[in-house]
Amino acid sequence: MRRAHQFLALVTGCGFLYITIKSLRWWFRLHHPWYDYLWGSALGFAAIGLGVLPRSPIRRLPERGFLILLTVIFAASRLWWVALVPTKPVSDFAMYQAWAEMFSQGRPLDAVLGQSKVFLVHAWGYPLALGGLYAIVGSSVLAAKLLNVVAGALSLLLLYRLGKAVSGEDAGRLAALLFGLWPSQLFLTSVLASEHLGLLAALAAQATLVAAINPPTPRWTSVALSGVLMAVAAAVRAALMVLLLAGVLTVVLLCRPARRAAISLLLLVGGFWLTHVVYRHGVHAIYHLRPYAQLDWTLLQGTNFESHGAWNEADARNFMDRPTFEDARAFARAEALHRITSEPQRFAQLVVRKQVELWRDDWYGVQWSLFDLEARSAAVTARKDALIWVSRCYQVFVLLCGTAGCFLAAQADAQRGVVLILLLLLVGTWVHGIFEVQSRYHYVLEPALFVLAARAAVTVRMRRPLAG
């Protein structure tokens, strides 16, 4: 098992080293002033310093005090941004808002939306959750943004729990601190994006699975619960199906004896499948519609060579012009297969390119947060470019530290939490290399890099203790 773990860590590390080098080359070609590279990097170094220096107040606080303090600061900063930047829902986010308003009515929608391909190609979990909220408080963009704040605060606590389970309390604190200082998370809080709830469910699933399969005695109920949470995450963000694959591979690689592995797999996959069935039938019972997977649509977009695998109008028009949704799905599969088989070498190059596109930039938070405001905030919009560079430099810092964490993981014994995180990063990156890609899509995978970065910093500190 140790060799398999080392191989996984080295493969993931080499992949992220390549991504980081390509990203750095791209950034330096943009010819920005040298001081634009400082602010985001300074945030990262501040987090590492607070997390590892012996006299750091963050390390000296008791666990409960640290979590309360960080959560309060996190929530206050996000509430400040929501109040400062009155972002209006646009693009996909406007559709989520419109669908949530319809879902909140709790009545059949087949007559209204039954033929809407735009509706059917998106995951329904987020607008359904918003619809449930709106059924209680009424349609309110502000309520949706406050839900983002709550989801972010809970995600921070879950990331601390995951980091602590993987590498100890110091690593958990540092991972949570990196999440709290993450610029794009702050900026995206004012956007009605499904990533907030998707990340919350994904972190809950990871933390539950890591705790459940640790020796000596597995917690069978928790294994099944992690499958349930993975299904919830996939309902919110379809790409989070990779969680199930990463979980299955983790169990196969590390659970011994075979009987324990078999029971764990049965409970994990069974929990996922049962939740998915209940979700689909429950939605159909209320709205007389069944949620579809969006894989055909994203595969069509992801295999377009001219758009480099990103969303493009030509594919969107061809898909939407089909007479029925089933015809559109059949067309998407056939066209994507034709592109792959007719130019396999070009497709392989596209897969590698899209992996870099997925991770190299972190501008989306600022871009969507300031895209359309109810009231213009001159002080903020005038600094849009600077805020983008803060996000970008923080991203390259995290990439560098996360890559170091991959290589350092290869030197340690196999741990279930580390293997799960490495598999999630590896499988998630390759899946996005095949399907449609946007830089925003790495949002739900980013905390895995925080855990590896924190683990690397703590490992280096323990090997070379700092004076203090």
C-alpha cells in the first residue's frame, strides 16, 4: 500500500507542478507591475506564519476560542462584502434565482418547464435549496446571499475538522485560516453560485468518510452517511460525482481486510444510490419533472477545439435547436465522440491544456461579484483590477504550497485522509480535462489544496523547528 500511496502522491505532485509552471509563465507574460504580485502572496505568507510560528496567537488560543474567533471574523467580513457590493444575479445565477422562485411554489412545473433544455442541463440541487428557503422567507436575493455566508462558515469549520483528522490540529487550523483568507471565497459570497452549497456538502462528505474508515473499527453508519452527502453534493454540482469515485478508490486501496472493504463499498455506494433515487422520485412527485445529468451538454462543450473546451455559442445553439431534449443529448454524445475519435492527438492536447485552464486563474470571484451591481460602488469598481491580482497571486501561492504538500505526502505512510484528498484532486482535475472547463470550476476542489499546503507547512516546521 505504501508504494501505491507514494505513486499517487508523486503523480498528483508532478501534475500540479506542471500546472503551476504553466500558470506562472502565463501570469508573467501579462506584464503587470511587480507590486501587483505582492498582495495576494502576502496573504498566503501571513496565513502560513500565523499557522506555524511558535508565538503566533492563532496557535496559542484554545481550540474552541480559535474556532469562535475565526468564524466570527469570517462571517463579519463576508457580511461586510455583501453589504458593500450589491451584486445582481446574472447569467447562470439569474437562472438559479428564477428557478428557485418557481420551485418555492411547490407545485407541478412540467407544463412550464418540461421542454426547457436550458433548465434540464443544469443541476437542480442549488435552486431547489433556494426554493425551500424562499418558501419560508419569500423570494429574496439578500436571503440567498446570507445563506452563502452560513454555508461558508460551516465549510470553514468542516475544513478544520478535515485538516485536523488528516494531519493534526495545527494543520487543521492553518487549512481553516487559508480558507478564511481566500479572496475569491470572500468575493463570491455576494453571488448566487451553487459552489457554496456544493462545497459545504463535499467537505461534509470528506470529513465524514475520513472519520468513518479510520482503524481499528469502521463506523458503518458514517460510511453510509458519507455516501448520502456525496449524492447531495452531486445534486448541487454534477462534477462532484468525482467524490464518489475518489471515495471508492480510497476504500479499495486502503481498507483491509477484504470483508471490511466490501462492506464499506456497499454502504458508500448504497448510500449514494439510495439518496439519488429518493431525490429524483421526490422531485418528480412534487414538480412532475425529473432532474437529468448534464454530462452530455458539458462533454459537447468540453470537446470543442476552437473554444479550448470552454462554453461556446455554436455548441449551445446546436444543442438548443434540437426538437427534444433526448435528441439534443444524442447529438451531443455523437458529436463529442466524433471529435475525440477523429483527432485523438489534438483531443489529448486539449485535455492537458484544460487542466491548466482549470487551475491557473482565480479571477472569477471579483468578475462575477462586480459584473452588475444594483448601485454602483465607485471605490470598489475602481479597484477591480487590483482585486483580481490579489486573487491571482493568492492562487499561485496555494498552488505552490499544495504541490509541495503532494511531494511531501509521498514521504509519509499512507493515510486515508491524504489518499482521499490526493484522489479527489487527481480525478477532479482529469474529469474537467474531458468536460467543459472554467476557472470557477476548481472552487469546490480548492480546499483540498489548503489541506495539503497546511500539511506541508506543519511537516517542514516539525522537521526544522522554529526558534521561539
